[in-house]
Amino acid sequence: MTKKIKLRSLLIGGFFTLLFVVLVGRVYWIQVVEASWLLKGAETRWETDKIIAPVRGTIMDRNDKALAVEGTAYTIALNPKVIDGYKVSEPIVQGLAEILKESEETKPELVNKIRKLATRLKQDGSDFAANVEIRNEGWKIDKEKADKVRELIATLQIKLKLSTRANVGISILEEKKRYYPGQTLASHILGYTNKEGDAALGLELKLNDTLKGIPGMLSYEKDGKGVELPDAKVDFKPAIDGNNVRLTIDKNIQFYLESALAKVNDKWHPKGLTAIAVNPQTMEILGMANTPTFNPNTYWNFKDQADFKNGAVASRYEPGSTFKLVTLAGAIEEGVFNPAEMYQSGQIQVADRVLHDHNYVGWGKISFLDGLKRSSNVAFVKLGLEKLTEPKFRDYITKFGFEEKTNIDMPNEVSGLVDMKYKPEIATATYGQGKVVVTAIQQTAAYAAMANGGKLMWPHIVKDIIDPKTGKTIQSFEPKVVRQVVSEKTANLVSGYLEQVVSDQEIGTGKLAYMEGYRVAGKTGTANLVRPGEKTYSPNTWVISFIGYAPVENPQILVTLIADQPDLGGNYHLGGQVLAPAFKEIVGESLQYMGVASNKQTKMVAKEANKLTVPNFSGSTSESAKAIAKESGLSLEVFGKGNKVVDQFPKAGTEILSTQRIYVAMQPVDGMPLPNLVGRSLRDAVEACSFFKVDCQTSGEGYVSDQAVAGDGEGRSATLQLKPLSEKTAASDAQSSASTTTPPPKAKTEDQRSTGKKTP
């Protein structure tokens, strides 16, 4: 018995001794052998790394008006477990659906969606989920909707008798979002970034490396609860914000384009519309628009990918008679165009084909100049094929750049396609049909070459890259001459002939684009289409186009307009009415906004206005500023309350006409209301808006008759209604309104190829 006890004690003692040796060995191994590895692992667990997101650069127009900015957004998340605990699922579902709905039609579907999210379980089904975001309706919403959600939370807290800090199952997460303040304005230019913040389209994608910046990082040591340790090691690498981009476009001119296209769309219901406005001297893009359009703030609501396509650079079309510019310019440059020379209009035999003018029988024997005005196909076949000859005609197509991309600094550009093999194909190409397809931007560059003295320019839309902190320009993009396509003399002659196409109110095919007070050069185009799956041209579907510039003596704006398959009711004679009114509206408003005087105004300004240099009013009292202005012969307006001038417009040293107004502010303009602009000219009104940092949009022509201001702070915007001074009474206003809705008179029949093609 005693031996058994001793043996048992020995075994137990031996076991514990062995256990002790193992434990000591393990401790030694951990503390000595593996110490560095464990310390490294512990430090990894103690350290917290936070990625610091950079601010994406702002995209601005040429006048620094924001087109795309980084703003604060809010995402709504639900906690089904908390919601179930308080039994408030239905009030939350109904309340959020009312706030987040796109429309009453979509509300029932949204109610069902939120109800499922509010009762969602974990993947294993063991319990309710803890954090569920409402996408897309509750994802990165604006402040206005977020405030309404906060009101809903407060209402539930009161109902449940909870503190204002209590969680009722709704969370509002603050994050960053790309915001486009113009809504649909310039959407095809800008593109968008998706809700994950990734660039997806347009300049946002093209300039992503410039705009996105470089993320930073914050690293520090924490305890088990995630609290930063005292005297902890902190590593901080600041984020580098993305650079800002200044574009060549002008927000107001962009608005004029889109407003005019909306009117064309409402009246003629085309499949699509494209508009480009440029400065023909530099080929800076002043505006570019398309319909259908989309809102980049809610891009997910647009299911048709065609809405996102920028037809100005990414679509090809048969140009029709606007392509006659190439034939005309080449013939003049080679000395074979005699405007007074006579030819037999009507039809012409080319190999086995008979090609016709639009009226088939023609106008008898007419001059080549009249052939241009009437847009005669026969005239251009004779000019291109017989006088210029095929090799030289091909050469001018190449010189004008129709066989290559323009290399505009925008994504998804396609090149034109010229595939002429047989003599009839070359003949039809002389008037822009058949085996020649082009892009709108190629056509725009070709016409700009005639407006600027024969220089084919590189079209571009990015003006400057700017440091967001210093405001200094990092990189600028200057105009570039690609090549001299024709001489300055030839270009001037072409402009003169194209002016007659518009000014001749009897036979000019572009006569509806005529503008009182401005000399306009332009050309119409109407081309039949080949329907998908068919080999012949459809007799009742057309692409209508108009390209023109003004004023001819010193062109400041060139506008290209294209309408794809407008509803003409089978009557192509109406083609001239589709785009000419839009051209007049865009160019008229733009020239006034740019301060380009009409022919009538030029003489008056020359007699009445002198050039003066703006004095420096900074630091002056109100009285002394008025005295300085009076002495200088300037008109001065003082705004605000204060002892000294803190801001002025224009800046000191600017050269202006003595008739121009000067504005000074006695306090910062940010908080001051926009003054009453009724009765002022467009230029005065736009300058006042610029001074008061108000985004200005205008409608109509003439002088301000009404104004409406919306928003506050930097988001302020003003809508100005303009009318001629003669429209003083309500009766005359009504009469004017009625006249604008009356369809213009029918245009005279334009040219048409032998197959039934109309190519004005």
C-alpha cells in the first residue's frame, strides 16, 4: 500500500516537473527566439492606418465658373437589428421612401426595396444584419435630403421617448461626392465619376490622372479599444489634392447652345442633335452639346447608352452640301473658279450615272456663283471633277484633314472615312455624298480655316492646368496651326461667297440664317440616309446641317449644327427651317455677350466712346472714388456699406471704353444681394453678375426685362430675361411671344442628287 502511494506521488511529481520544464522552455522560446516576430505582429495589431483621400480637382469654364466640383455627400444606412428591437420598421420604410423617391411612380417599388433592407438577415441567417446601405437612392445624397432624414430620425426619437443621441436604426454617413452644379449643362464634355469615385466618361476619364490627386496616410499606435496611445509613434503623409482644370468653353455660350437645341428638339423631334461653337481664330471650343442628354449627378437613371455618346467627336455622317466647301476652296486656290462663268444646270453624265440637281430640270444656264447660292450639285461636279480634277480634289480632302483624326483633347474621337474608287463616287463626293463620311469636329475645323485666313487649327478644349492651393497655372495649352490649307486670299474669297449664300434673300439656301447687323457666312446641308440593313438611300430620312460664322470681317464665333432625322413630314423643303433659327439665336446671343458690336452699333461707338484705363479705387472712400471716376470720365456704381473700397470691377489698369460701367464694393460682395439689372444691356448685366459672383444664365435678346435669383453663397445663380427696348407693353410682349412661335416661311427647294438625295 505504501509502495503504491509512493509510486503514485512519484508519477504525479514527475508529470508536474515535466510540465514545468515544457512551460519554461516555451516561455524561453517565445521571449527570446520568437520575440522579434511576435513584437512585429503585436505592433501590427496596435497600429492603425487611415487612408486620407485627396480632393479631386475642379473643372471650370474659361471664366473660372465651376462645372465639376468635389462636395460633401451623405449615404443612408439601416441597422435591421435596432429597427426590429424598436419595432419601427414601417415608419422608417415609409418615411425614407417619401424622402428618397425619384417620383411618385417609383415610390411603391422603393418602399418594397427599403422594407427588404430594413429586415435583412446575415448571410448565415443567424441574426439581423447590422449595417445595410440603401443603394442607389440613399447613396451619396445631397444635404437637403440628408436634413430631411435627420428630421425623420428626430421624429422617431421623440415618438420612442429616446435621447437625441439614441440610434433608431438609421445612420447618415458623411463622404465625398462629385457634383455637377449645371446639371445637364456640358454633360457630354464632362462625363462623370461613378459613386465609387472612379472616372467613367468624358473629360473626367480623359484627365483622371490630372484630377484625382495622390492619397495620403495616417498611422498611429492604439490600445485594444482602438484609442491612440499616449506618446505613440505617428506617421503622417498628407494627401496631394488633384489639380484644377480650366476649359476653353464659356458657360454662358454652352447654355445658349443647349437652350437652342432644346427648342429644335421640341419642334422637330430629331433622333439626335449636335452643336459645336468655337473661336475660329484659335479653334478653342466655346461650347459643345448633344441631344439626347443626361444628368451626370444621376447618371444611373439613364439606361440608354446612346445618351452618353458625344456625337460631336464620336459619330460619322455623310455631310451633304456643307462638304462643298472643300471643292470650292480647292477650285479657288487653283484658279479654276470663275463666279461669272455660265454652265448648264439640271443634270450631268458621269460614266454610267446621271447625277441631278434637286429639281432635276435645273435653272437653265446659270453662273457658278448662282450655282453655289442654289447649292447645285451639277456645279460642284463640274468644279471638282472637270476643273479641279480628281488628283487635286483628293489632295484637298487630305489637306483639310478629313482622312485623319483632329486629335482634339477629348476621348473617343473617330476619324472620317474617304473611300472613293470609281468616277461616280468621286463625283458625288464633290457635293458630300456617297463614299465620304466625316465628323462634326472635322467639319468645324475646315470652316474655321476659311474664317481665319486659311489655317487649319488644332481644336482643343483644355486651356490650363492649375495648382489648387496657389491658383498658379502649371501648364497652358496654346493654339496650334496644323497646316496652311489655302492662301489667305482664297480663304477671304470663300468667306465672301459663303456670305452671299446667306445674304441673298432670293435664291440663297442659307437665307434664313441672315442676321440684321452682322455679316454671316454659312452653308446648309441635307443628306439622305441609308437605313440599317438596306443598300439604297431612304427617300424620307435626312441629316440636316448648317455651319456658319460671324462677323465675316473678323469672325469671333463659328457654330456647327447637325440634326439627325428630324421629323419633316416627308417634305425635305423644310430642312432649311430646322437649324437656321437656332444658329441665329446662338450667334446673336453670343456676339452680344462677347461685346461684339453690330454694324449699326459700330459707328455709334466709334463716335461716342473713347478708350480709358481703369484707375485703382482700392482703399478709397466712397466720395473719393466717385471724384476719381468723374475726373476720368467714367460711370461708377458703389455697392455695400463700409469705409473703404475693398473690391472693384474691372480691375485697375484694364483698358475699357468710356461707356462701360465700373463697379466698386465697400464690403465683400459674397454676402451682398444682386442689384436690380432690369433695363441694362446684356454686357452690363453679365459684368454685374460676374462682380457679385453670381452664375448668370440669359434668355432672349436685347435688354434685361426680368431677373430671378436662386441659391445662396457660392451657389447663387441668376436667370435674366432679355427683350428688345421696343417691347415695353404687355401687349407688345404678347405679340412678340406669338411671333416667335410662328413657323418661319418655307425655304426654297434645295439640291438633291439623282438617287433622291437632297444636299443643300
